[in-house]
Amino acid sequence: MPIYEYVCVDQHLTEAINGFEVSEIVCRCDGCGKPAKRVPVYHTQFLGQATIPLGERDHRQNFSEYVEASEEISYHYDKADQDRGQPIKRPDLWGTARTTQAQAGWTSGGRLR
């Protein structure tokens, strides 16, 4: 069971081990005895707003696949570097991705997103 913090109307802070469903207890501070409500553990905060244009919604998955593939390629190059004892020239994956993006018309201000 987790430890939750509770605050009464007199702003006394009390800790108690309770289940999530217990949202109110009796304050135990100096015999106060007033009802104390659980302090929220998680705060939701929204900053800004973003929308994805309809034509670009499927590109997010393509980008995650690119990241996964580039990490796998980097792993194999690192392993080959260790086996040979000298560095191997790696392809410019980022440059290739930027070129592919520009050719497909997915640019945003000339930057790869």
C-alpha cells in the first residue's frame, strides 16, 4: 500500500498508508479530528496545442522505423569496429533521410522534423 498525504481544513499535513479509493480520513495532527482530503499525486498540465496535418500522420511511424533501423546499423558498425580494431566509414544516414524527405515534399521550413 502506498503512503498518501492528506490535508485538513486547518492546513495540517498528515501521512497515511491507504488504498487509492480512500480519498478522505480524519486528521491525526494534535487531536484536530477534522476531515482531511488526499493531496493529488499526479498533476495534469497541458502546454500549447499541436495538430498533425492529414497528409503527414503516417510519417511518424516511418520516422520511428528509421530511428530503429539506424540504431541497429550503428550497433553492427560498432561491433565491426571492435572486431577489426579500426573504424569503418559509416554512411551518412541523417543526410540520406533529409534528402529523401525533401524529395517526397515533407519539408517544414527546410528542416527535418
